[in-house]
Amino acid sequence: MKKNFRNGLLMLAAGALAVSCADYNVTDDFKADPDPTVIPHYTDLGAIKSYLDRSAHPNMSLGTQLKLKDFNDQALYHAAAIANFDDVFFGSDLMAGKIINGKGSMNFISMNTMVSHAKEIGAKVYGSPIVGNSNQPDDWFKYLTSPIEIIVDFIDEKSVDFSQMEAGTSYGGGTVVAKDGKNCLRIGTDRNPKADVNIVDGFTVNHLSKYTISFVAKADKNASFNITFSGTDVMNPQSTDGKYSIKAGGRVKFEVECRSAEGVKDGVLTIKNGRNAAVYVESVDVGYYPDNHRDQTAQEVNDTIHYALNTWCNALMRNNAGCINTFSLIDEPVDAKAELESGLYDLKHAAKDEEGKAEQIFWQDIFGSENYGPTVAAAARAAYQKYDGDPNDLKFFISEIGLEEQKKYESLMYWIGVWDAKGAKIDGIDAKLNLTYYEDAAKQQANVEKLDNLLKNLASAGKLIRISNFDIKYQDADGNYVTAKDITDAQRQRVADFYGYIIKSYMKLIPGDKQAGICKGNMSDTNDPVGLWSIDTQTKDWVRTAIYEAFCKALGGQ
């Protein structure tokens, strides 16, 4: 049996939510009608989004982040999000690295479920970043840009004919002796048959090449032996113990195929004779097919990654079917550890190994820094229009963290300017916050000033402004972070007041026509006291916190 949400969690204002005929419900351990765990002081509050003055802030959208699975489950998290917020955001759940496997197969099952339900209830979704260096499909890139197979010719590497050597000659640990009217390399003796002899060496090997080794051998008595080739044990697939054998008086031509061990450079074929009898080798030949692969050229890699981008965008927008019309185009492109000649920060670029080869493939390394934004935007826009999307509705944001730092902000604006000039049409900035409330008064004052400066900068950007990852941790006077289970009511109120301050500052400083909205990071407490709801440790019920009240008041202008 399941129970419908009633008073406790949602307390919906009249007319605040219009949905399909399906009720919101959760499992039996949610208590309702009324919920006794709701703090009485907050029971008179309606849905958070109902407090926003839409006439004064017509463009502002209230969002929250939740897992795609939680949305599709249509239970507690889903109900709280839809009832209290205008839009939902699924973090990295819809990014390429979460959907594309190493061979390029794409799993859109969860996205399809989400799109169908979002359309059914009229839910707005803010799209996960279309590209980014985190959660990108690295295995797919590696597969797509792997070396190309080519036709190669067999090469005769080395031959040794022991019949042309004088009897008594020592060779590779064995001795050349006359045997049945022909000189042979003897490995071991009848008295001491056990011996290791290098029957051929003195050439360079490549572990990617495929070697064919043939030799003729014989023995007076039944004999068995092992073969190693440049660090590789060459097992006999027709023998249970992997050994090769010769019947008494037999003369056998052996032919084996193998590769050298990785990292070994010297070509050496060794016979490790057993204990039964001496083995006589008449001749040996070594040849190989060189590695039948070649690295892709720079142009081929360029074409391949362009193909990957178009394939990803087409698949994403085909499954999106016009449902999501606002996306983060690129996630966190700026590298605060790398500078341009101008002193501004460069974009992120893949690290290189000792030989100067990139350890990963980054989109921007292929497209070029200046064409990164325009290339992705063009591919995403074309795919969006191709699959039922109205181009007039489509908006692209650039998501970035750490914009409180002036140089990081200026660097992002530089790159957005470059991309806009080349036709990218970047509509907005998604400023991802990483906030802490400090009990230390000096730290908190500096914190407020830095945040005020960020909002003033964003207000002057001329772009739509969205702030996201909107969670605030709490640090006490000793510099320790306070957990959700340990925070006091007074401390919770302080952090709630800081939330309210930021919301009001955003609404005051960001021009009304540029207010794209605020996205709450977590609706409920994590280990940190960031939730609009805390979670009772025993009953698991959601309990409204002072942060819930702070949102309602700030949005209502109090």
C-alpha cells in the first residue's frame, strides 16, 4: 500500500500545482495527514515557488537538482521538486559520459522515461551540459581514435641453418654435432638432457608484431620441451601441459605463432629441453607480420571527433524531442592553473605524457579554443531543430565554478566574447556556487563582499544569469564544518539568513530581464546542513527547516 502526500511535506498553496491525474505517493514509512514531525512554526507555509512575485520577476525560474532516478521513481523527491520548484536539473545524469559506453552504444532509457513524464505534467527541465571534460565519453573517444588496420607484408627476419656450421661449434648454450649425416644443434645430452638453448637471437622485436617461427627437430628417444620467445611462454595448444614433444627417431617440423612480451626489445627464441633425451635442431626460421595498425593522422582524429560530437548531439536531441530547451552548452571550461599571454586564464587542455602525446582527448584540443563554443553550439542547435525543437526557444548557458574570483570571471567573459564573435550565441552564464557560512565575523564579511562583487559582475555581463549548486555549508568559529546532525537551531538560522540574503541580493542586483533563476543544490540535508528539509534519523521523515522559511520569505520580499 502507498499513501498520498498530504500536509507534512508539501503544504501546497491553492492552485500552486497542476499535474496529471496520477497522485504523488511514497512508501508506507512516510507519515501524513497531518505530519507530526513538521515543526509547527513552518506549517503555515505554502509551496516555495508560490512566494515569488511573478509580475516583478517574470523571467525568474526556481529550480532544484535531483537524480534522474529519483524523478523517474515519482516518489518523495519528485513530489517535493515539482510542488516547490519551476524546473528540475539532473546534474551530470544526462551527460555523454553517463550515456555512451566504450563502443558508442547509447542508453537513453531513463531519459525517455523522464521526457515522457515531464511532457505529461508540464515540468520544465534545465539540460545537463552538452559537453565538458568531466563526464565525457573517454572510452568511446579512445575506441574511435584507435589505430587503423592496414595491409602489411610478411617479413623474413632471420634464418639459421646449423648444417652449414662446423661440428663442435658452441651456439646459444648448445653444441653443433653431426647427426644422421647432417650437422645439428644439440640441446642437452643423453646423460643430461635438461638444457636451455637460444636457438636464434640478435634481432629487434615489437610486441605488436605477429611472429611465425618454424624449425626442424629430431630425437633418439621420446623427448619434450618448452619454447619461450622474447619473454613470452609459447604454449602448445594441443598439449595438456603446453609442452612440445618428439617421438623416438622422429623428425618433426614445428611452426608456432606468437608475440613478444610488451617492453622486450631483443628477439630471442629459447628451447627449454626436458629430462627425457637430447633434442637436435636442424634449422630455424623467424619471420613476422609487422603491426598492422597505424595511428590516425591529425586530420583523421579531427574528423572523428567532429563525427562524435554530431552523433552525440543528434542522439541527445532525438531523444529530447524538444522537451528541454535550455542547456548548459559547456561545463567548466576555464583552467585557473593556465594563463594566456594576456594574463587571463586559458581553457582546460589535456595533460601530456613524457613523449608530448595527450593523455586524453578534450573536445577543445580538437576544435581549437576559439572554435570550441561555436562548434558545439552549431552541432547542438542543428540537432535540436532537426528533432522538433523550436529554435526561438533554445538557450545556451556556460557553466563555471569559482567566478567569485575576479580573474576567473574576466577570463570566462573573454572566452564567451570570443565564441559569440564566431557565432556561438551564448545566452547566459550559469554561476555554480561553492559557499560556506563562517561564524568568524571577519571571514563572513569577506565572504559577503566577494559574493556581492560576483553578483555585480554578473549583472554587468549582459547575459541571462542563473546561479546553481546553491548549497551553503556551515563552519564554526574554530574552523570546523558542522554536520547536519550536530547543527543547532541558532546555527541553522544563521545559515538560513545567509540564504535569504543571497536570494534577495540576486533579485535586487541582477536586472529583471536577465534573471534566469536560482537552482537549489540539495533539497534535503546531506552530511551538511544544506536542506530545505532535514531528515529524521529514526523515522526518515522530512522536516522543514529554517532554510525553507528563508526561501519563502526572501522570494516574497521579506
